[in-house]
Amino acid sequence: MLSVELHAHSRASYDGRDPVERLLERARTVGLDGLAVTDHDAIETSLTAADLAPEYDLVGIPGMEVTSAAGHVLALGVRELVPEGLPFAETLDRIRDLGGVAVVPHPFQTSRSGVLANISEDALAAADGIEIYNSRLLTGRANRQAERFARRRGLPMTAGSDAHIAEMVGQAVTHVDTDERSADAILDAVREGRTTVEGRRTPFYISFRQAAGGVKRRAVSRVQRLLD
């Protein structure tokens, strides 16, 4: 059984803060076996993290968080950029064409680009997996809804800290039933539903700090794009 973090952001995300080295160091410190850096609509930094991971005695899983037309989708295992803005079903197809696993994070949290604001539950069921525990929660209701949905539809289940600062890496962990320490083995286990999850809530003051920092960095990014 391996323990992995499948949803974390570096400073390559508009709302992230830290370089991948700090995320990797934190993952090692808390005893994880693997880490996927899943920046918003970006892949290069995740590839760097995956390449550096063995230096931290970790399995590096490349990936990204894609902004589909319906909302966010984790593309785990891809090494090429999946374009943002595509229809949900096409986003899933692109991820699979690149050899990846399409996991939908926080699908019931519509205020955070959860896809169920824009698609049906039948469409959601086409995903390869559902993130049933996201550490950035308020009441936990959306997580419970996601778990009930995944169990009802027989879909693989994952957890993710959704960390935007290094200290939160490992708040939510996906345990995968495999003895092989490789990204391929981990992703195969996710596809086949050989997972269990555990998680802890991100403290409110950290969630607030992450959100406030994200707003500030997003505004700066927009200004820079206007000036370019």
C-alpha cells in the first residue's frame, strides 16, 4: 500500500505560492510515497517535480488541473498540456489519449468550479474517478455528496489536499493498493478503484490566506497580461 498526494499546487498556479522543491520536501517529511503537482492549466512545472521526485525518495506523478468548459478536471499522468476550455467529455478524451487518468475534484463545490454546475450526474459518471475528500472544505457536505455519488456509480475514489502552500501537502491522502513504486502502478490502481482515502480539514485561517493570496496573484497576472 502506497500513500500519495494527488492534488497540490505550486507557484506555477495563479493561486499557488511555493516552488515544487518545497512541496516535495513537505511530502517526504509527512511520509508520503508519491506526489502529483497539479497546477491550473500548466504542465511544465509538474514535469519538473516528477523528475525531481526520486531525489526526495518519492514517486513523481505528472499532471495538471484542467479548466474544462464545465469546470475543473485533474489530468493525472499526462506529460502534455491539455487545452483549457474544451467541453467536459472532450477533456476526458484528451486526458485518456495522453495516457492519463481523468479524476474530477470537488464536483459538488460549484463555487470552486465544480463541474456539476454545468453537467449532469450521468455525464460526470464518465470520469475515471471522483475526488471524494478535498481538504479545503467548510461543512464537509460537498465531500459527502461526492462520496455517495462515487459509491452509487461504482467509481474509483481519491482524496486531495488541494494544497496551495507547501504546509498543506498531505492533508488528504489516497492510499493505493500496490507494492510497485511507480507512477504507472499508482495510476493503474486508481483506474481500477484499488484505493482508500483519509483526510483532515485545511484550517480555516489557511484557506482564507490561500484564497486571499490567490485573488492578489490573479489580479497581478491579469495586469501583466494587459501590459504584454
